[in-house]
Amino acid sequence: MSLTDADRQRAQQIIARYPYAKSALLPLLHLAQDRDGWVTPGAMEEVAALLGLTTAQVLGVCSFYTMLKREPVGRLVVSVCTNVSCLVNGGGELCEALKGQYAGDSDVFVEEVECIAHCDHAPAFQVNYDFHGPADAAGAADVIAQYQDRRLVARTVSGTAVEDVP
Amino acid sequence: MSPDAPTTPHETPVVTEFLRERPDDSWTMAAAREHGHAYATLAKAFQMGPEQITSQVSDSVLRGKGGAGFGTGQKWSFLPKGVFPRYLCVNADEGEPCTFKDHMLIERDPHQLLEGIIIAAFAIQTDLAFVYVRGEFALGAQRLGQAIHDAYAAGFLGKNILGSGFDLDVVLHRGAGCYIAGDETGLLSSLEGERAMPRIKPPFPAAQGVYAAPTIVNNVETISTVPSIVERGADWYNAMGANRSTGTRIFSVSGHVERPGNYEVELAHTSFRDLIEGLAGGVRGGRKVGFFVPGGASSPWLMPEHLDAPLDMDYVQGELKSMLGSGAVMVFDETTDPLLVAWRLSKFFAHESCGKCTPCREGSSWIEKVLYRMAHGQGRADDLDLLLSFGNNIVPGLNAPFAQTTICALGPSIMSPVVSLERWFREPILERLRADEARREEAVA
Ligand SMILES: Cc1cc2nc3c(=O)[nH]c(=O)nc-3n(C[C@H](O)[C@H](O)[C@H](O)COP(=O)(O)O)c2cc1C
Ligand code: SF4
Ligand code: FES
């Protein structure tokens, strides 16, 4: 059981917004990820039951989208862009350095991503989907440290503001 | 208009006017209402009625700002008469590499977008609109969510808006990370709770879209422009620009420029040079432009000799065999390796291909592999021709405008970097490939 009663109530409100319940699939997967920090197999079963789908259908959709994590990723997801405007401004080096620096840290998950539409701040990155950059490796590590000791408030790993999680 | 007509480097803010004026609170209901910025045009729109709004939008020659540049009023008029329910979907997926204007609009002027949604929904006579927001835009979703909440509270959404008898609900739908949800049919699949796989057209969304019902899909910037057109009239809008490139567009300029950012300029009377050298301050470090990508990763590249071309959609397509696409202008200095940029863009397409069509799925990853070795000193003498022969299976003939063997336009987009290499860099690349091969043979011997 991963969804709380408040989550279930929220889930029903979300489903009611759509003409067809299945449209609520992505929002409910975000909700599950807000709760658990990743989309657990149990959550997929629960979401399937709420929408009258099979677990395989839910997994099939879940596995298509990069923000939905099917393994634990820790509290902070750092997404580093290496697409062209970042590439020519040091994005590749930034990504490699951060991957190295946090390799053993189970709380910080560094991933290479495609353009996050923050190219005017290249090289750009996001921490739990809040924008940062431009930064070199030391500057980025400083930003991450502020999230680690909670001087900066991180969103959930699905990018939801903490006050919006039921 | 000819490419040598005089131009001046200045901005003409229409959709970006308010967010520039109120940098500290432009996204709040209080600020939006203070100077009659948002929602002030609703009464006029309700009085005009759906047909008059649609013809106003048609007369303005407003064209879609998401990439394809289709006439907005014309699209709305394609809805089959008398078929209900029907839906409006606003495309806020903004995944085209180096495009960063739409999330600025939802983060910093969500009420202007909502006003546009209400007017567009009334014009097409739907009572349900979706805004599909790219999953990674956390702040945008939060600000738009708050704006929707405040608009319900103020009576601009919900039942009987301003006593007009018109009802509208707006649903904010967050994506979860995938470029192909930006294609309008991929968006509809995703909104239905499926993988975001595009669908073959026809039927076009206006005939059969989400839930197989008539659906209008429009970009954020397109819809954000609608209130100004209704307020000030079609003639005001189409007096800006020229030909079939009227009004303004926001261009996202990035790469090696001094002042990367979003610039809203008048179409046709502004040139790439005005944008890149004037507004964005030119290339950093006193270097020169090597090449530039004029309209997102999907558009064929242009060269320094094209800098004086006007930002006119038909001119860029017809004369330069490229496109203004999503308005993303990526500038690379003369020291940039075009093979490296081509490889990275092809890696993007390979990663984002949804896998439904064989030429796109297989072609994108093979092209990425070959470009990787070409860019990293491992090229073979005939690699460029090898790429063109793969490409011929995706874009038969390889001539602009691209034909396609695939369901959506991502397939042909893969060929834009390759065709650009062939067009502008063939000889130096062949030389480099021959040198790579010679070096390898020497090492073996
Ligand atoms: C692969 C692909 C990706 C696209 N991505 C976007 C996008 O992120 N945002 C957008 O508005 N349009 C995007 N489009 C264009 C849409 O299919 C559609 O033409 C547009 O949303 C229509 O709105 P408009 O007429 O107002 O431009 C994309 C198209 C393709 C083929
Ligand atoms: S062209 Fe590519 S992205 Fe588009 S539907 Fe086919 S496989 Fe998917
Ligand atoms: S290229 Fe890195 S954010 Fe756009």
C-alpha cells in the first residue's frame, strides 16, 4: 500500500476532471511518485485498479516517460542538459563531473537529459525540476549542497511543490 | 519583401509586453487585473460571437507559433459543424531543442494565456480545454495551476462566465518527460493515458482528435496572442510584418551569443542579423558566426551569408530551404565543429523517436552511430554518403520541403543536420574523413 487516504481522495478528484478515467494515468503516476519517491510496483497495481486497467498497461505507459522512475533515485534528481546550446557552453563536462562526484551518493541522482528549455542559462540543469545555471561543476555542487542541507526547498522528484502534496 | 529591405534591430513586444513591465508579479491575478491586462477583452469577445472572432483571427493572418505555421483561423474553421463534444488542447510541451519561449509565457503571464483560452474556446464552442504542460516545467505548472484556481474564484472560468451563458472548464495536464508528446497527435495519445505515440493523419485532430472528438491543438504563444487581436483588431495585427508573416514572434536565441534570451520582434521587417548581432549582441569573444540553426533542431542550418534574410516564414522556406519552425535560433561560432553539433542533434532524435515507424526508429540510431564516429576521428571515407543513403529511406529524394515515409515529422527532422552537412560542409568533411582513414591505415601498417 503506497497511496494514503488523502492520496485516494485526490485521485478521485483528478479522475473526475476528465471525460474518460484513463486520461488520469499520468497525473496518478505523478501522485504515486510524489508519495514514494519513485513508482513502485505496488503503486502501479493500485493505479491500475483505480482506473480499471491492467498492471501491464500501466507499466507500458510508465516506462515510456523519462520522469517516471521505476527504481529508487534518492531525494534529489539532478538533470543536466547536454544538448547543443549547453554542449558548446560546457554542458558535457558539467554532466560528467557531477556524475562522478555523486556516484556513491544514494540521495543524489545525476542524469543526462535533453534540452530543458533553459538554454539562455547554458550550461543548464534542474534539481527536482527547478531551473539552475549557468554553472560550472563547483557552482552546481554548491547549489546541490543548498538542497541537501535544506537552505533551498526541493520539490518532490516529480516536480510537485511540497505544499501541494496531499 | 526582398532580403535587402531596410531593417532595424528592435523588439516589438506584444505577448511579452506585460511580463516585461511587471517583472516581479506579472503572473499574479492582482497584477493582471490592475491595468486591465488580462480578462478585459472577454466582454467584447462574448459580444462579438464565435463567427466574428474566428474571422477576426483569420483576417489577422495569425499563424501557429508551435512549428508548422498553419493558419489559426483556418484551423478553427475546419471543425465539423454541429459535432459535439469537441475540445481545445493547448500545446505547452515545448521540447524542440533550444526553444524556451512557451514556458516563459506560462510562468510569467498565465492569465494572458487563460484569457486566450477562454476566447478560443468560446470561438470554437467547447466547454472543456486542456493545457498539456511539459512535465519538466514545474514552476510553469505551479503558476498556471494557481492562475486557473484564481480565475475560477474570480468567475472567469466555470459556469456562465460574466453572465454570457458560456461555460468553460480548464484542465492542466502535466506530461512526464518525452519530446514526442509535442507532436499534436502524440499529445492527444498522451492525454488519453497512452504512450505518446503519434497517429497517422488524416484524420486531422480538427476532425477526430482526443477521444475521437473534434479537437483544436494550438501552441501557447498562438493562444496568448488571441486576446490582443480581439482587443485591437485584425488590421492592427496584420499591419505588422508582411505577406503571410504578419505580427510578431518570440525568437529564442542561444548558443555562442553575448546575450542569449527571448526576443519578440516584428516578422518580415527584422533579419537574422538584427536578432543575432543586434539584439543578442553577436557572437562572444569577438568571433564570427560559423553557422546557425534558424528554427529548432528540425530545421536545416543556415550560413553567415544568410544573416540578412528576413524573418519571413515563406521566404525562409521557399528561398533558403529551411524554416522558422519553433523560433529557436542556435548560433555557433566559427570554431565550432559542425560534425559535433550534427551528432548531438541526431542523438536527440534517436533518443526521442517513439519507435512506431521503422525508418525513424532504425534510421535515427544508425545515423547517430555513424555521426558519432565521424565527429570523433573514427570516420570512414564514404560515411557522408552512407548517411545520405540511410536518409533517402526516411526522406525520399532528400529535397526540401521534405517528403516523409513516417507517421510524424520527427522522422524527416533527423535528416536536417545531415542535409546541412552535405549542403554547407561536404568538401571539408570528405577531406577529414579521408585523413581519418589514412591515419588508421598508417597505424595498422
Ligand atoms: C516531433 C514534433 C514535436 C513538436 N513539438 C511541439 C511543441 O513542443 N510545442 C508545440 O506547440 N508544437 C509542437 N509541434 C507542432 C504540433 O504538432 C502542432 O503543429 C502545434 O502544436 C499546433 O499549434 P499551432 O498551430 O498553434 O502552432 C511538434 C511537432 C512535431 C512533429
Ligand atoms: S516518425 Fe518517429 S517519432 Fe514519429 S511516429 Fe514514427 S517512429 Fe514515432
Ligand atoms: S540546450 Fe541545454 S537547456 Fe536547451
